[in-house]
Amino acid sequence: MSLLELDNVGASYGAAPVLHGVSFSVEENDAAGILGANGAGKSTTLRAISGMVTTTGSIRFDGRDITGMRPDKIARLGIAHVPEGRGTLGDLSVRDNLRVGAFQQRDRKTVADDIEYCLDLFPNLRARIGSNASTLSGGEQQMLAIARGIMAKPRLILLDEASLGLAPSTAQNVYATIGRLRSEAGVSMVIVEQNAALAFRVVDHAIVLETGRISLQGPREKLMGMDEVRRAYLGG
């Protein structure tokens, strides 16, 4: 049984349909990528999983039907969503942002240990631990958003455009840490990313969306070898 299964999922904003019959699965300790142009439905797919949009079809997590479930209940099941635009709490310090991520934890030592782990993953945040999130650079805010997701101890992380707006070297560092997180924590991931070269460093397989439909899907090596993928997403 897959950890996450989407079967013929549609999604809409009001009367405007965005996704049409999207189906894919994610195994335990697996990372799946979602590629596509702007407006293809990538972020909407993550929002459908998180319960943030109206959906049809079936979404199952660890064998449980979560279709139509409230976002807070989905989060409590072990799904952390790191949205595009980062979504840090600007008026709170880095430390307090991390504590917010640990809202389900009651053991202070566990929370402290998890904060220490996040600061080890993202050393840039250690020096800014008492600073308000609004004063961080774009790269540091992205690191904080991911770290806050980690604090929830999720079984599945949904990452939406983690490299968006970052300098190339910063984006490389962020994805190196995402890869480290995969290997150390064994957390499953669904990664939305326009920079396919970065995504392919981490994911095992991917789907390509075009106007809300899957146009291609397969293992990383297969997709990287396709001319249409190289031309559109790898600059080949």
C-alpha cells in the first residue's frame, strides 16, 4: 500500500476547473516531483492533497481517505505543506516560528532537540534565531519555512517551489539540505519545482502537468532522457 495515492483527482476554484483526472502515488521514504509550466496545476495538486481546494476523485494517505478533509485534520495526520511564497510568520522570531511548527508536540525536550536539528540542517538560521522572520533574506526565509515543516515531524512533506526567487547558489544549498533531510529522516516528499535540474537531484520519479493533466510520468532517469523534458525543463 502506498503512503499517498491520488486517483482521478480533479480540483477547482469555484466554477473554474484546474486539475483533470490526476493519478499518482508516493511510497514510504519516496520523493515524487511535479513539473510543469506556470498555470499547469502544480501548486493546486499540493493544495488538493492538503484539503485547501474543492476536489473530486480520491486522495488516500496511509490507507485513509482524506478527500474533502479539513486542512488542520490532514496536517495532524502527518502531512506538512511548505507553500510557495514561504509563509513564515514575520512578526515572530525564528525560534518562535519553529515552535509554531511543533504545535502538536508537548514534550519540551523533544521540541528543543528538534529545533537543534533544524539549526544543524540550516546553519544560517542559528545566527538569526532571535531575529524576526521578516528581517531574514529570501533564502533564509525559505530555510525557515522548510524547518518549520520539519518541526511537525511529518511523514510526508509537500514542497512548493522551494527555489523560487533564490539566487542559484542559495537554491543549490537549499536542495542539498532537502536531499540530506530525505536520507537522514526518511520522510516522504512531493516536490513542485520549475527548476527540474534541482528537483531531479532529490526525486525518484515525477509527473509533468500540462493544463491540469498528466502529460508524462515515470522514473527520474526515464524523464531526464526524454527530448521534450530536456528541452522544456533542463535547457537541453
